[in-house]
Amino acid sequence: MKTSKIIRIVLAICVAIGVSIAFVALCITIISFIKKGETKKSTVNASWITITGELVQKDYGGEGGASMFKYWYNDRLYKNYSTITLNVGNIVVGEKYKILIDTTHPDIYLPVTWAPLFTQDELPLVDTTFGIIEDINNNFILSATSKYISKKSVVFVYTAQGKEFGRSQNLPPDYVKTYPELSIGKYYTVVYLKEDPQRAIIYLDKPCQPK
């Protein structure tokens, strides 16, 4: 949905409700949030590269984003709020994701929220299990750059170290084409960090049967 259309809808709601001062203030805040996301948006082109970012804050942030990532580029550490929310439950601070950064303005980045990963250093510390898809949810979206927004997420349950865990993971925008067999009730390979089993990734390209 285009930003201008969202703004018109927000203002229409204000008029329809009769509008208290507090509600008007809320509307203005939402509009400024949307516009801020637009101003921070940049066209992804040849100057952008893919690197690894680490989630360091998952709460709502003061810079107009729902999460904060840190990442290194050219021996410099960057730590900025994202204008794209992860939209998933039970995420863990410390998780790693692919992110796109603009090398001409390295403080501008886009987290690829459907691409969590374990770093090479973490791979010896993981274990494998299986998980079952419990639901496929719609994500609440309040952001621009639709190509890089995940509109759906999977909810899955898995057992690790004798305990049951549940969490969500964003789906790529073209998930129907990428994972045509994806459906509730199916089992897939899950890899988790042994020292923190809540940090887990479900691999939807690796269906499996429960052992």
C-alpha cells in the first residue's frame, strides 16, 4: 500500500471517529512515523551489499523502527534502528540476519527479515531437530520498501534438549513460489543454538519426518 494512501486512511479514521485531541496526536505520530520511514528509504542498487547484522534490541525504538541491529563495515561498528519490523514472536536478542547496506551511506540498511542465520563461529555450537508448522500469519506492516517487507510469517513448534519451544519466522515475499508445498501440519528441519535453544531457524527447503 502506498504511503500516501495509508496517510489518507489514517486521516479518514480521525474524521470518522469525531476526533479527540489525543487521537489527533496519535494520528500525527503515525503519519510522521510513516514519513520518516520514507525519508530513510533508499533505492537498492549496485552500491548495496549483503552482510551479517546482529539484533541488539527488539523493542520499539525511538528512531522510528521496531528493532535495532548492529553490524561492521570497513572496520567501523554501526548500530541503528530499523524502519522494517521483524514482525515475529519469540525472537532473541543476539540473533543474526542478512542485511543490505548502502556502501555510500553505510548507516542506511535493510534487514532481510526472512533470512536468519548462524555465523561460521556458531555452527559448531548448534544442533538439529524437527519442527511442525502450526500457523501461517499475516504480518502487521507499517513501513515502506515493499520488496523487502515480509507480509507473512510461519509459527512453528520444536523440541530441543527435552523441552518444547515455539517461535515465528518471517517468510520471503515470494514464499508461495519458493515453498509451494508449505502448509500447516508439515514438518521441517530446525537448527538451534545449544546454549540458547530459543535461537532457532526452520529450513523450509528441508522437509522431514519426525523421528
